[in-house]
Amino acid sequence: MSLRYAYNTNGAANHRLDDALRLIADAGYAGVALTLDHHHLDPYAPDWEREAARVAGLLERLGLGSVIETGARYLLDPRDKHEPTLIAAAAEGRARRVAFLCRALDVAARLGSETMSFWAGVPKPGVAHEQARQWLDEGLDRVLDHAEAVGVEASFEPEPGMLIETAGDYAALAERHPRLRLALDTGHCLVTQDIDPAEAIRRYADRLGTVAIEDMRRGDHTHLPFGEGDMDMPAVLAALKAIGFDRLVCVELSRESPRAHAAIPESIAFLRGIAA
């Protein structure tokens, strides 16, 4: 089988969204991982519904599938990166994150996206992990209820340094929230070093909502172009093929925006080279 590749727009932050989508389509990708942001389908714009409909039409014309990503740095707070989260100390902050994730699910429904991907957040000083887990459970219940209502799967991404940072942490979380899919970033497995990336694909095959790929060095959470880190990409791609993974496999090079015009075609050429 042939894998379906996508490119994450957080690696094309210096391009207009339409230009980024055309670059992705022209390079031969099957889809886009669209990170909602102030300049890329702003979910807080007054005309967000009209813009979502317009982008949906463009994706259809370009032949691109989609995954909605929610990791924008300063969309909710211009002074505090990634805040507020589902485990913020302030109830108003947690509610704002839940509302954002529900809006992201609404966007995903309008675009016909495969899933909406999100994460827990980093506990702030003074917040006990047990309290943070309770807040996370409460937020997840609301998000998952909305996901079910709009007909879009919600996929949870373990993120190094966050409350839920490993595939094993996700597995424990999914026992309490069986509707929750896994958004597996294979590079994160090299950072936390709790499981081999290819083994994670095989072990959680029936839970995968989306998969992100990039190169990365062991113990270093830096997204790198393919060939610059320790990732055994042939093994990762072989594992995805072995489980019959037919969803988008999303290239995430969040530091490559200044050279996205080159990184987008280079990345898929590298992946096709492995297949060949």
C-alpha cells in the first residue's frame, strides 16, 4: 500500500494559507495538517465560518485531505505560549481552552477533516499533578462530547514535558476516556525514549487517529528535516504499511517556516526515496 502524506502548516508560518496549501498540493502531498492560528483560518475571526467554507472548497479543488491541529503558540494568550491549557489553574482559562478545542472540532467538521489533534499542557508551578489530572478529565469529557456531536474524532497527542508525555501515559488516559484516539508523534518517542517509534505504531495500531513524522535526536525535542537526526524512518514507514494505516501521515517541521518553499518538496522527495 502507499502511504498518504500531509504537511503541517506550522512549518509554513511565513506563507499565506492559500499559498502554503498550493505549495503542499503542487509537491504531491495527499493532505494538510492545518494548525489553526491567527493567520491560518483564525477560529476567532468574526467570519470564521465563511472562511472555513472557503478553505474547504480550496482543499477540495486541490485534492487535499486534512487534519486539524491546535498547537498554535499565542492564539489564546499573546503573553504566555500555549496557555491557557486544559490544566490551567484558573477555571476561566480551562474553559477558554475547551471552547477553543470545540471550535476546532467545528472547523474540522466543516472541512471534513479526519481528526482534531490536541494535548494536555504543562502543569504550572503550584499545581499538583493529581489536581491537574482531574481538570484534564473534566475537560476531556466536554471535548469528547462535542466531538461526538459534530461527528469528528478527537486525537490526543502525548507531548514531552507535558502532563501526558508518553504513549504509556496516553494508554492510561484512554482507559478512562475510551473515545479518545491517539495522535502519535513518532519523534516524541525518541525524546522520552519510553518506546521505539515503530513499536508504538504497532502497539497502538487500533487507536491511531493521526501520525506525525519528522527527524529528531534522542532526548532532544527539536523537529529536524529528514536525515538530520536519529529516526529510523524506513522502520517507521514499514510499520505504518504493515498495520495498513490509511490516514494522513503528517510531516511536522515547525522550525522550517523560513524555508518552507524548499522543505515541503524536499520532505516528500525523501519519503518517496525510501519507498523506492
